[in-house]
Amino acid sequence: MLKNVSAEGLSFGDHTIPITQENSHRISAAVAELRKRVEPPRVPVRPSSESGDSADVALLEIRLDYAIASLQELSSLDPQQRVDVADLIGKVRKEAARLGVV
């Protein structure tokens, strides 16, 4: 999706929407539509009957690979985004530690 953003604005279809406060609704709608086109569908969480089920671990690996790829696509983060990403990574570390990982 980053390829759709430039100094001129957000490219969507045959148009470029300037990134301004007045266009916030148009930008939100365009981003939602672009996400539908480029992001894989979210994998639903399924209840597990056994702890450490190999299918659950495989699903976790797929999800973490996707998260890592998403981070690699980012070119930079503003200060608030850094805090938000750090909080998310902290949650992952906490849950991993709960399972004896890390």
C-alpha cells in the first residue's frame, strides 16, 4: 500500500487524493478499499482443545511472519507510532514469557 502514497497524495484508481484534513473521509475510504485489495484475509482464531497443538503453532508462525513482513515494509515511524509498535511488541513478549518462551 505504501506505493500508493506520494508527496502529491494517495493514489486511488485514476485519481490522487491530496492528503489534507478536508479529504480525511475520502482518504479513509480509499485506504479501506486498498487494504481489501492488498491484504490477505485475516485468519480467524480457532479454539484449541490441546495445549501446544501443532496446527496452532503453525498458524502462529504464519501470523508472525506476516507481522514481520509488515514491519519490514515500513520506511519510518513517527514518535507516536514508535510507542504504539513498542506496546504491541511488549504484549507479544509478555505472552511469550507466560508460555516460557524468551
